[in-house]
Amino acid sequence: MIEVAKESKHLLAMIVAILVLLMLLSVIFYKFVEVYQAMKYEGKERVKVVYTTEVLAFVIFAISLLTLLSPVAFDFLKGIS
């Protein structure tokens, strides 16, 4: 797949997609650790507030999903095989 991307114009798009997914995973992992730490050490209930990072993670996920489901992506995947 990388060889095909090197010969086409999609190498930069692949690198950007991988970096965006890594950023999304890092935000999700950070929030998971924060929630786990709060459950383990605080032991009290608190009102849930939506933070900017959660909204940003959802926006990044939506953009990635729409990009991967676009017809251009399907044409590129058909060209690989």
C-alpha cells in the first residue's frame, strides 16, 4: 500500500490520516485515564461537563469517518487491488 502511495499523490493524505487518528486516540486515552483516576481516587459523584477536547475528538472522528467513506477513498482502495 505504501508503494502505491509513493507512486501516486496520496502519500501525504495517508500520513495526515494516520496522524489525525493518532491524535484522536491520544485524546480518547487521556480522557479514559482521567475518568479512571477520578473513579479510583475521588469516590464521589460529580456533574459531567462537556469539555472542548471531547468535542474536538468527536469532530476529528466525524471528519475522518466522512473522509474514509467518500467515493474518492473507495476509488483509491479499488486501485490498490
